[in-house]
Amino acid sequence: MLNACNSVSGRLAVVEDNGIVGWLYLTETAGRKPVADVWLYNRINAPAAKQVQSYRGSPPPAPTGFVTDAAIQTPGEGDSWLFQWSEDGESVALLRDGQAMAWLSADSKSGYTRLLLKDGPWGKQWDQELFDRLFADADSREAKS
């Protein structure tokens, strides 16, 4: 699990990996309750949509039909992880080896990720234009590995 707190907003960004799936969360100001989330990757083959219900009680993997061929990820010890914050600390992106994988904003419950084929309960498809607007002037990066 990775996490970083933004000194401007007091929000916490958290990456959770339970061995089956990885998710990114953004918390309320000065708290631990998530206000936004987005699926990052599966560590297992994408299940059929009807099988997702069997993962109740834990964050669900994204099913076939929603994910790209790159959906299966196995983060390694050599990976470089960075949280990149917007200037106001209300949005955060997760970068893996220099490439933004996903991002969240406190004003939207669901975030954006590169590995989704379509919008759904796991998040929204990547929006490069919106990402560039939010993070173009952002200098606040925090390294995690």
C-alpha cells in the first residue's frame, strides 16, 4: 500500500492492492474516509461480468468487456511510483515509471484510468485534455516505491 498526504488540501491519496486488484483512493480533507476512487489494475485474469459479485466485501476486479489487454499488472519492486497533485491538492494522479495511470478529483466520486475500455463502476476512460488542464501547472510530486 502506498499513500501520501497533500499539505495544501489535507487529503490523503492511497493505493490499495489486495493481491487480486489495485485501486486508488482520495480521502476527505484531514480524514481517512474515501471521497473518490478508481480501479487501477487486476492481478488476475478479468472475470466475466457475472462473476464480479463473488468479490463482495472487497474491491472488485474489472471484468472482461471493460478492460484493455494491459489490465493484468504485477507491480514490481523496481517500479517507481509517484503521486502528482494538482496545485490546490483537490486532485491526484498516480504515475508508474513516469506515466500517469489514473487520476482522481475530490469533486467526482469516480476517477479516470488508462486501462478501461468504457466507463463503469470501476471508473471512467482516460481523458487526456482534462488531465492536462488539472495537472499542467502542478509541481507537487511525491515519490513512492
